[in-house]
Amino acid sequence: EMAGQVPMWEHIPLEVRGTEVYKSFVHGWAQIVRAIGVVVKPRSHSRREPALPTVENVSRELWERNYDQRYTSHFLSRGGKVEFALDALLYLAKDADEMFWSMEEDEDKEDDYRQQSRYEALPKHRLDDCWEFVRYKLLGPNGKVKKGPF
């Protein structure tokens, strides 16, 4: 099993990833995950602005930039979707946010205070913690894409 070895692997439904996995499928998944990162934070030499990682924006990145189309095509032809990686991203972001606020106090209260102060100093946005809205904007109506991990 690839879980634990490949980032966010458990967000690909079992019926898609199957029991026998080819390297090209794994590489296709990795390219999609990498493309999401580039859409959100373009490389410094790129003239592109950061964008929402919608299916359309990530797909455009995959097809217009320097990715190995054989891997992307193999992943998609086997039932893989950009949506699975976006679901994983949302899951991890929400989980990290919830984990930050639920952390127990540990022995180093000064370090906790510094970390909490830095977090609270981040700019506030009216959509903070509106995870279902963000999911809708990236993945469409509720139920269109099953929530992982699977």
C-alpha cells in the first residue's frame, strides 16, 4: 500500500487506485499535487499571479506547462481526478487549522505564546473557517466529489 509513502494517497478512492499501482499513476498524482502548489504560489520567474486552485486552473497548469503528459494522461485515464487532490488539500488545511486551536499546552509556554501571537497577527478574512464555502468554490456542489480520506 502506498499510504504513508505518497502524499495524500488516501484521498484517491479505493476503486480508482486499486490494489496494483503503476509508477506512472503515482507520478501523475504527484504532478497534480505539484501543479496545485504552482497555481497557488507561482515560481518567482513566472509572470503569473497566484490563483485559486480550481480544477480549471490546475488543469491549465498541467497542460500548458512543463509536466510529463504521459503521467498526467495515465493518471486521468485510470479514473484519477484533479478533484481528489483538491479534496486532500482542503482536508489538510482544515485539519491543520483545527489542530492548531486544539493543541494542549506543553512545557514550553513561551514558545506556544509566540506561535499563537504570530498566528493571531495574520490578516483576518471574512471567509476564514468557511470550509464548506471554499469546498463549493473549488469542487462544486456538495456531494459532487466524495470527501476523503478513503
